[in-house]
Amino acid sequence: MTGDLYDFVARIRSAIPKRWFGDQAPNLTAIITCIATPWTWLYGLLTYVISQTRIGSASDNWLDLIALDFFGSDLARDSGENDTSYRSRIQRNLLRTAASRSAVSSCMEQLTGAEPRIFEPAKCSDTGSYATVADGPVPPGCGLAYGAAGGWGNLNLPFQFFITITRPPTPGVGLLAGYGTNAAGYDAGSIAYFDLSMLPGQVTDEDIQNTLSSLLPINTVAWLQIV
């Protein structure tokens, strides 16, 4: 394999005239191995450093530094989040669309896994309306939304909307007994107090609020409900 110890030993040995030593030269091999060892370490270090210069290949704490450089403290790694998941979040946020209804909907769906319900009280397609603006006779019930969809509209609430976001499903905790079971008890079985914030990759209410706030224009008000 390129860059490993055997590769460097073979490269150095190939640069020495073959007539100087026989095919079997253990003392020479030992000396060459000593020379090749630091070069192997240096090659591995250079390969690692090069990979950290691109988001697509960066890993470990370098991903955290990349996120800190671009987003400050607004996009920290979640507890237990692996490099692949964190890298995907960084890349999504670099060129993320914002300041539109579709952007809010798609970004919140990416975060929680469920499409949010958005209601704009000043938008007729959300509220329904009386009658119609079409010419000619109005068909019975045209434009009405009672009992069908929408809600009460209000033109006194411009640049405001109501959004209902569903929390992502919470995974269980393996190998721990739950309440109401006879699998464990005090001083018996596998039992422990556990907080949801300890789950790796768990989306918190604060994550939802911060993400939503980052998507809004400065003059827009969002009324948030998390269920």
C-alpha cells in the first residue's frame, strides 16, 4: 500500500545498486526500516492534513473548527453526533435557502423528519375566503372554508405566521428496563435514570427554535408550537 512501511522500505532498497548487497540482507533491511519509519509517519500526517482542508473529507475536531469558522457557535456538534452526520449538516447550512415559506418548510422537515404546518393569517389560500373574485355567478359554497381547511384570517397580522412542528420520534434506550416492567428494580437488573438530552443526535426544542429563527427575515414574526 502506498505510504506504508513496506512501500518506503521497497522504495529505498530500489535506489541502492543491486550488486552491493545480496537478495537476503537482514542488516541492510533493519537499517532501511529505521530510515523508513519516520517517513511513514510523516506521509500519514501529510495525508491527514490534506484531508482536513476540505469539508468533504475533514474529520474529528477539524469539522468543529470548520463549523466554528463559518457559523460561530450557531452550529455546534450534537452530543454523540458522528462526522458523517455533522458534515452533512454543515454542507446543508452553507448554501441553505432562507427568507421564504418554502425554505422554512423544507429546512424544518430536514431537521425533524416531518413537514411543518404553516398558517399565514393574511394569506387567502391558507384561510379561505367569502365569495370569489371571479366574474359571473358564484357557485354555491365557492371560496368558503368553514369546517374544511384554514383558519380565521386577519389582515392586521402582516409578516406573521403560525407554524406547528412535530418533534422527531425519540428512540428508546437499549439494555435498560423501563417503568411498569418487572425486568429490573432497585439493586436488581439493569435500570438507570436517563434524560433525553443524553441521546446522540437528539433534536431539542432549542435546536428547532434556533433553526427557525435563522430562516426568518428580520421583519417577520413566527408563532411556534412544538408538539
